[in-house]
Amino acid sequence: MSVEVTGHLAKMEASLDSEGRVDYQLPIDDLRVGMNALIGKKIAIEYRGDIHCIHCGRRSKKSFSQGYCYPCFTKLPQCDTCIMSPEKCHFHHGTCRDPEWGEKYCFTDHFVYLSNTSGVKIGITRGTQLPTRWIDQGATQGLPIFRVQTRYQAGLIEDCMREHIADKTHWQKMLKGNADAVDLQSLRDELMARAEQGLEFLEQEHGLQALQRLYDEKTTEISFPVEYFPEKVKSLNLDKQPLIEGVLQGIKGQYLIMDTGVINIRKFTAYNVTFTA
């Protein structure tokens, strides 16, 4: 198979089959390149010097917040600080950058979850984003533990529990191999017990219907298409090295693992490239 495609990168699209195996497609403008079939083959990504904002299309010298130009980064609600820190939501103060956008994306069901990436962490995502969220972060296991009515509520729960569990992935460790399997149901019960005082306060403030504890969910097991994990993780950067090439050895999260290093595709959203294989 020979592939040569030119266009703008976007984060890889991923699907999970009935056996828990991840299949990846690399979007380049409107085209999709099947990546699993390229493992074991040489690939190349050549940056052509153009970045075009994924919102307005404006040419930009730098990508902000994974694909936006600077004006959009400073104005759009999806680039606001409360997206990364939802407990800082300021909608109720009347200062949301776009209230209509906020109502559509933030005032909808969200999950608080446990995932096993470089170890077990807590996180949040919209109700429509599982298991995609777990795949994107390179998690081999995922378990929803709360279902709530708003992103703000999810952020409050995460904030309440993060003193008892990590909320970050160590990406280098995640790329060196799979973390040991964990009984996430037992860990869920242990964490809820530790955080019970804070959780009860939130439930009194927002109501049990708004903050639903999930005890019947099963752990999702995820298997990534990786032939070889790197012993040392070398990060590749299109800004510093416009031509990146090597033998594709695996894919995990949003990273292509090559014999020459690893590249985070999501980081280079909106970059105009030529992809060959």
C-alpha cells in the first residue's frame, strides 16, 4: 500500500471493537488514513509551513489550544480557562464568553471517571465522549463513577477527590508500556469513602438527582495497537523538525510511536502537512 496525502492534521479518530481493540484513522482535511495497517511500515510527516485556525481558517504562525489562532484563542468559550478547570466555571456570573455555547456543551450530562493511564487518575468528560476520552489519553482501563448534569458539577467532584488520587497522566511513562491492571470498582469505593464528607456537602448543595453515584458500571478494557514500546521516549516536534519519518511501531493515545521517536498528533492540529507511507 502506498499513501501520499496533503492537508491539515486533526487528532486521530478512534473506535473500539467488541474485543476492546482500538482502530485508528488519521484525518487529513476530509480524508481518513487507516493507521493500524501501517504499523511496521515507514511513514513520514512533512510540515509545509502553514497553520490555519480550525475555527476561522485564518493563517497563523502558531497554534494555540490545539488548532486555534490567537484571536480565537482569546475569544472562544472552548478556549477559556474553565474548560481545563471546570470548577472555575463563571457562567453564573454572567461572564461566559458565549452563553449559548455554554448551555449546549457545559449544561449537559458529564461523567466523572477513573482511568488507568500511567497509573490510575480521575477525570471528567461529556457523556458522549466515552470511551473516546479514555482512548485519547492512552488508558488501558476506564470506569465511570459519577454522572452529573453539568460540567461545573463534574469539576467540583473532581476537585473534591483529587486530594486522594492523581488527576494527571505522566505521558512518558504511559508510552513506555501498559500500567498494571487495577480493580477500579474497589478503588472507586475506597475513594468515595475517603472523600465522603466533601461528596455529601456537594450532594446537599446540588441534589442527589444531579449528582448520581454509579455503582453498576463495568470497567472498559482497552488494547492499543503497539508492537514495540520505547525504552526511552524522544518527543518529535514539527516546529523544530519539519520532516519526521521512521518505522511506525505502535499507536497509543494520540501518539504515533516510531523507531525515531514519538509525536503527539493532537498537538499539531491545523498544521498543513504531507503524509506518506
